[in-house]
Amino acid sequence: MDQTKIWNHFQNDDVMGEVFKEALPRYEFLAQQIAAGMHVLTIGVGRGGLEAILLKKGVLVSCLDPSEIAIDSLRKQYGLGDRAQVGFSQAIPFTDSQFDVVVMSEVLEHLTDDVLNSTLAEVRRVLKPDGRFIGTVPANENLLDNRVMCPHCGESFHRWGHAQSFSSMRIRDLLSINNFSVRRNETRAFPSWRRSGLKSFVKSLIRYVLGRAGVPIASPCIFFEARR
């Protein structure tokens, strides 16, 4: 299956824009982990929501994505020039020890086993000594729940292109095996706290609590932070 076709659709089709709007609370949480002035590489840009928040905060942002359309849009919108690159995580086109932080949020689950290990080696290579690798993956996903079939070619695939399922133990072991020192590894949901009214607040609070408990209805993620 060619995942680039799936993500070109989600990243660049205007009808699918709502998918990324729902990610705003997650982007805001990730941005809170990064200080102004740091040099950060984001891998997998979506529609540039995280990049926009980081740039507004005063972070020096570089980014990498397979979609030429998405990268071209970020270059034009934010004047990133060569700091925005088209490419893949298993062959990062940046120099050794360049970044304070590398962010991969909702990306690792799309990678096959061989690409996953090559990617982690590349992330470690481009991080500065003691640099941080942070990100999220879906928590304990049953991949069969989102299996669909193409009515034209008959190929069966995950509707979001996921190839991996992660538990907290698996993500910790994976990072440790690839020579990262794991500092945080926690299950959480990212509800929106922006909606007004008591009812909306209670709904967000319930989702947050259920997410910390890893209850599937809350669509929980695993947030990880590791150091080179």
C-alpha cells in the first residue's frame, strides 16, 4: 500500500480539513514542551498546525514530510525555505547533531518494522547530545477495527494507513532498544478546553480522566519524551 496517497488526500483535500482541527489541543500540549529559541524538527506536518504554534512562540522550526504539496505550502506561508524538506523519516535530509528537539506526533504508527528502526536511528543522529525526542502514538489500537477494502482494486488496508499498534510498554522498549533514555511515557487524551459552558467543560474533563486511564472511548494517545 502506498501511504503517500492516503496522506496526500488528508493533508491537501479541503474537505478533510476538520481532521486536523481536532488535533489542535494535541499540538498545543506538544508546543508547551518546547521553549522559545530551540531548533526543532517536526516530522509529519499535517496541515502545519503545530508548526504555526511553534513559530508564533519563537521556536526555530524545520520540518520534513513526504508530501511536496504540504511542504511547498509551509515554505510559502512561513518563509521556511530549505528548513522545510520533502523526504522520509528513514533518511532525514539534515546534518548530524542539528536539533534540540525532534517531534513525531501520530507518525510512528504508520511505519513498517524496518522503516521504524531506521527512523529512530536517524532521529538520534540529527539530535544534539542530550537532545529530546517527543511525540504521540495511538494507545493500544486494535488495527483490525479500522481495516477497510478498496472497492476498485480489492486491496485491504487500514483506513488511516496505520501499520503498528503501541502499548506503553512497547513504546518504552522500542525507544530503549534504540539507545534513547525514556523520561516520560504516559497515556492521555487531548480534549479541547476552549469550548464555553459548563457542559462542555464537564465533557472535556471526563474525556481527560478516561484518557489517563486508557479507556478506548476517549481515543487515548501515548505521549513519550526521550533523550539521546
